[in-house]
Amino acid sequence: MVEEVIVAETAATGSGRGRGLPTRAPQKLSQISADSTARLALPLSEFARVLGGGVVPSSLVLLGGDPGIGKSTLLLQVAVLMAEQHGTVLYISGEESVHQIKMRAERMGLTSDNLLLVTETSLDTMLAHIDQTNPVMVIVDSIQTTYTESLNSAAGSVSQVRECASRLQEVAKGQGVTVFLVGHVTKEGSIAGPRVLEHIVDTVLYLQGDPFHRYRLLRSVKNRFGATSEVGVFEMVDKGLEEVTNPSEMFLMERQVNVPGSAIAVTMEGTRPLLVEIQALATTTTFANPRRTANGVDYNRLLLLTAVLTKRVRQKLFDKDIFVNVIGGLQIDEPAADLATAVALASSASDRPVHADMAFVGEIGLSGELRAVSQIEARLREAAKLGFKRCLIPLSRSKKKLDIPTGLEIIECRSLADALEAALLKG
């Protein structure tokens, strides 16, 4: 429990939002020019695509992620690129000194005369720096270390985070400055602080990944200027984060063929199709209660698929420990990966390999039926581009409307039992 003193805001001590005369007059929609809303180009194409095609002027962007995942590293790269192409960029850090940021920049081989660094936690001083430098972009690292003297509560408290974010939003909208905020996350993975913080900003980004893997996923969960659920793939190297332009090939790079317990799923991350390898291991247990371990897939979904395999396909899984892993540290949430997960489980349990040139798309129902998924044509094109010759999909009445890529054979099945018969090599 943390005590917070609530102070009544006035025109002198509050955020400056008084009841005086309006500072901006209403304008007609037809008279407003759209030239100022053009996006600022960013050479980091993966980052720009997650934002919706580039950096939007006057926008407020929140970037969250686990400690040490690479948030400051990514934003330092973005700051240097923006400074070189569009003008002055102000990087405000409340956690590191300018010398520490300089050491990171030298290690990454980054330099720019248009990038200004300052260590500051007082919001009023930050706003003064913004007025003096007139930058095109401001990075605040982090919002939890920022405080305003108009409130008596400590930095990082609910009232401080909400008030500082609101003041920075006024700067972004009023002065045409793009503001990036770095946010800490809780143990549950959500951004620390009030949920109103995510409502204030225009875009919410999460940098995700296993610290023991070299790959990072930049995911958009809210974007007023583009599609949500977009994802960008980066690789952590000595010189920072490098973008991965063909993530499907990367996830399949170390795949071993003709090994039981491995299947290829064609999943969608936003508008991008990805091919990932799902591995499963089913081994006889020595305990009364068998284990169920899921890494990269939903645990409850794994229990559902195990029950369907046991009841509908007569797979003996009640006496086996089951382990499922998605290669590359990717987290798959959509049901379209059900079929690949079930095929990998059945392959391991029966010790029968899966056809090496076959990919899988489909949702599984409780009756063991295969259900259609969205954006099937984009998934098929990605599978064909990666060299797969066959793709197993649910039986659809609208198959004549599908634009099937050249050289890709489509196998349609109505049930999970039919799919396993077509997917597994003969024992």
C-alpha cells in the first residue's frame, strides 16, 4: 500500500489546463490541410511497418518491454536515423547518464550531430529543453522516472504517470513533436502504471522475446494511424538490433526433416504470414499425473488438443508427458496453429515423421473437425515462397475462389483423423 496525497489542481499548480479562453479556434474539416500529416520516412523498415508506414508527426508512442530486452537500444537507433534524415532529436534519459548512452552509441557504431542527449527527470525542465531545441522527435526514457513538482507523490506513482503523460501529449499535439515514451512492465507483462496511460497515447508497442534467444518481436497492440497486431522481427547482435526481412526462413533455418514430432504451421502476425516450426515430444511418464508443458502456445489450448486427440482419434496420451515448443521464441496465439500442433503431437506419440514438404493451416473443433481460418491465400503464398510443395487445409466450399500458387498442392481434409492419415508417413 502506498500513500498518495491528492492535491487540488489550480491554474497555477495544475497542468495548465484552465477554464480560460480557448487557445485554438475550431476549423472546418474541408479547410484543414492534410500536408502536415504526412509520415516521416524511417530507414528501419521493420519499425516503420509496425508503426503503419512511418513516423506520424505530433504522435505519442509508448514502447514497453521486459528489462534488458532492448528498448533503449532500439530507440537509440531510431533516434540516430531520424536525426540524420529529419532534423534535431532530443533523447531524455532518467535512468542513464549521457556518458553511458555515449558508450552504447560507440559500441553500436552510431553518431549524429543532430542528436541531443540530456539526463533529466523533472517534467518542467524537460519541457523547457523541448522549447529551446525545437526537435522533430523527443524520446523520454522512461515515463516511470518522470515527475512534476505540481504533485507531491513520488515518481512512478499513478498520479505522476498520468499527469506527465497528459502534459507530454499536449506538447506533441500542440507543437507538432513526435514523442516516444519508454514504459516499464509488471511481472504479468503489462505496462506498469494506470491503464489510462495506454488510452492517452496514440500507439502502444511491445518489444518481446526470450532473453536467451537472439530474436526480438516488436508488436503493435494499439495504433490510431495503422493496423494493430502488426509485428516486426529483429535480431540482437553486437551492434544493436538488426531487422529480419524474411522471418519465415529464419525460423526454419535449423529444421531437421523426417524427425517425429515436428510440423510447420503457417500463422499470421498482423498482416504478415509466418512459417514456424512446432515441436512436440510425447514420452511415457513414470508419475501418476503426466506433465503438460507449453512453450510458445497457450497452455489451455494444448490441453484442448490433447483431449481431442485422445477422444476423437484414439491416441493414447493419458500416460504420457507432453512437451510443446515453438522454435525461435515466438508466441502463437491464433487457433490456425491447432492443426500443426496436433500433427506434431500425434507424430511424436506414434513415432511417425511428418512429410517434409507439407505445411499445415487449420483450427480444430471439439468434435475433431477442421475449421477454416482467415487470410488463407496469403498463407499459401508464403508456404509456396519457402519451397513447400503441399499444404493441408480445412475442407472449404469456396475452394474454387482460392488463388492457389503455382507448384503448391492443396490437400483438404474435413476431420483431424483424415489430416493425420495424410500428414504422417506410413509406419
